[in-house]
Amino acid sequence: MTKKELAERIGVDPKTIKNWETSKPELLKLIYLGLATEKHVQDVEAYLQEIKKATDK
């Protein structure tokens, strides 16, 4: 994910992301971890839906 995409996703200016890289690296790390967790949850939900479809047949 580019800085521009991340900025759009969380509703800040891309310059803010660039600033956070040096001034608040831990905040940026938490944001990326949160997005990764969100993706993982979505993947698990999709997998559970596939299992449900398979068992409903």
C-alpha cells in the first residue's frame, strides 16, 4: 500500500504519513498492524462462508 493509498484510507494528507514516518513511527506501525488484522479477519470470514456453503449442500 502506498503512502497516498494509506492516507486516503485513514483520512489524512499524504504529507502527514511522511511526517509520521520520522516523528511517530510507532503510530504508523500500529496503523499497519490494524489494517493487517482487518484483512485477516476478512479472510477468515470469507473462509467461514465457503465452509458454510459447502456444508449446506
